[in-house]
Amino acid sequence: MALVDTPVSLHAADAPTSTDVAALYAAHHRWLINWLQRRMAGSSQAADMAQDTFVSVLAGHTKTAIAQPRPFLATIARRLLANHYRRLALEEAYLQALSCQPQTLQASPESQSLVIEALVRIDQALAGLPDKAREAFLLVHLDGLKYAEVAAMLGVSQSAVKKYLSRAHAACLLLSLEDGL
């Protein structure tokens, strides 16, 4: 079990090099795939998720030595899994809403894919917000509620709702600027 306790030293000043990640990969790749398969019910996507985990490490998400590589990799993989399942839930909700629409109003598969991608990106932007800001955004934009109604539901003032929405809109705007839209 030497591999479990073997620390991996990534360069402290820079993003990890490909050599650092290659050593981490060689020592822990099979273990990570097995770990992911247990959490994904043996899914064939476990290998892809493991690759995404190592890509995340290579992208430089850490700038310090990794004393315990497996818990470190598991944390990254857990976050990727959460994003994966959140995306699946969004996609399913959107497709279910579409199935309730008349056939003449349904979008093409390409349009559906673009909408799902946009929903995932909005979800990512909103995920970084406080709960009340995210809820206010969703109540106004999805449920069509007025600011006064949202304020009453959240137990805050209307000016607080305006601030929440400003913050949520800024997060979405920042996301669109990052995407080059």
C-alpha cells in the first residue's frame, strides 16, 4: 500500500508540470477509476471522469504539494461528479418541459443542445451566489413573480430583492463575457 501514502510533490510556485501529473496518474489512475465506478454504479463514464480529474490537476488547480493524493483526487472527482449529476438533472428537467409542448413548438436537437448548455452555464453562475440571491433570480425569471412577492417569500425587503437580482445578473453577465458572447 505504498502508493496510498506516497505524497506527490507538485511545484509550489507554478502549476503542476506534465511530469508531476504523469507520476500522479501512473500511481492512482486505476484506483480513481474504481472509486468512480463505485459511485457511478459501474458507469462506463468513470474512465472519462477520471481523465477529467487529471486534466483538472494539470490545469493547475493546486499550487502546493499533495500530501495525500487519493483524498485530493477524490475531492476533485466528487466535484466533477456533482457537476455531472447537476447537468443531467437540468437536462432532464428541460427535456421533460419540452415533452409537454406541442410538437410544432419543439426545438431541433441542435437548439435543444444549445439551450441545455446555456442552462448549465447559468446554473454554474448561480451556484456561486448566496441562497437567497439564487432563489430570488429563479423566482423572478422562472416563476414570473413580482419583486414584492419574492420579498415576502424570502422575508426580505424589495430593495434586498433588487440587490440579489443585480448580483445574479452580474454573475450571468460575467459568465457571458468569459464565454465571449
